[in-house]
Amino acid sequence: MSPGFDLDHVGIAVHDLDGAAAVYRRLGFTLSDRSYHVAPASPGAAPTPRGTGNHCVMLSHGYVELIGITDPAYRGGLRQHLAQNEGLHIVAFGCADAATAGMPRRLTRPIVERGKSVTAEFSIVDLPAPVGNDTYIAIEHHSRAALWQPHLLPHANGARGLLEMTVCAADPAAYAAKLAATLGVAVQANGDAHTVRLAFGSVDTVDPAGLERRYSGVAAPALPFLAGIALTADDIARTCALLRANGADYRSRPTGSIWIAPAQACGAVIEFIPA
């Protein structure tokens, strides 16, 4: 597989979409209106709802998807993810041509934003998870304007871009090596982490002790554990002020970043790093 992938988006599986949306608005994020996933349809046929929906935090680079079950009859993979734990379970690597990653599937998602209907179109390739059953994909966007709408990009907390993801694994070196091999890149040593560096963004893999050093008090419910993400932010002082005003707890790291614990963010660490 050719290099050139970026960290396009991550999906946080949530039990209650409305509740999760309220949590993330309290953290200072602007959210898209709810949209629903549909299955591919034959030409001329109406699309079939999959039984899941989302709200998205659109960033200048990348995005965060809050995804939940909207139909009690749904029996797909998201239900298995939620049975394990609420939190990060989906990782999407962006690319210019999904065919370089395998045999792509063409998908659409109807979007109604501010009363205006548009259709987002993607090509998706399923990638093997290095370990476990989390969902890894390569994605090529065919209609970026449908998702990255200008009114969704400013956030009261100053969030700008999806910079990195932290994974906790029993064998961080092996996990990182398998992911790097899939993406056609190298693994770099980065302190206590093994880093898969992309064209934009990175994935850091640590062991449970490394996770504790990075985010004190955060423990993996199971291994591997997609523990959290780091976002760039315009002004950390402004981010802190917004969180304090909204009664949201946060902690600081020696690096100058701040982070929200999983219990306050639907199962995922959310870190803000100075841009």
C-alpha cells in the first residue's frame, strides 16, 4: 500500500446520541445536525436505513463522529463495540484514491443541515485491525463540501484539527508494526510510545503503564483500547476558560496541553494541544 494517508476521522460509539451531543456541546464543540447511515441501494431504489446515526465535530482538518444506534432492531458491529465499552472504536485514514488500499465500496450518507439536504459520498476500504475487533478503514471523500460546511468549523473551545490518537495495547510495538505495515509507513520510537506517523496526524501506541503516565488515572477496560485523541486548539487559555465556565473538569500535562477524562467525554480522552 502506498503512503499518503492522514488521520481523517475517528468514531466514538455512544449509547445515547442526544446525551452525547449535549456532552460535547458542553465541552465547547459545534455539532452537525443528526444524520443517518444508509445501506447501498440499487439504481432507482430508495436507500435503506442501517439503524445508526451520528453527529459530527467537523474540524479544519479531520473530524470526530459521535455514532449511536437509532433502531432497536439493529444488530451490526456497533452493537458489539458498545457491549465492550462506550468510546473510540472507529478509525478512518484518508487517502486520495481508495483503490490503492484495496477494493473500495461506494457509500452515501444523506445530510440535512440547517434544513438543506445534501448527500455525502465516499469510497471505503475495510482494513484489518492490528489486534481486536475495532473498525479500521481507508476513506476517499468525493463530496467534501457536504461535510465540511463553513458554519460547522468554528468551535467555542478553539479546536482546529485532529492531530493524533492514543492506543493502549499489551504489546505496543507489535500493534504499531501491524498498523504501519497496513498503511505502508514506518514506526518511530517516541519516548514511551511507538508512533505511526501519517501525512497528517499520527497514532501513538503505549502499554498500560504508558497510558497511566500520559493520562493519570485512565485505565483500559480491555486491551487493545483506543484511549483518546488529541486536537490542536487556537488558544489553550481560551479553551480552559470555556471549560471552566461550562463546569467541565480538565487536567493539565507538563507539555502545556489539557485533557478531558473518558468519564466526561463518552469514554474517550479528549486532549487539546496548543496549535
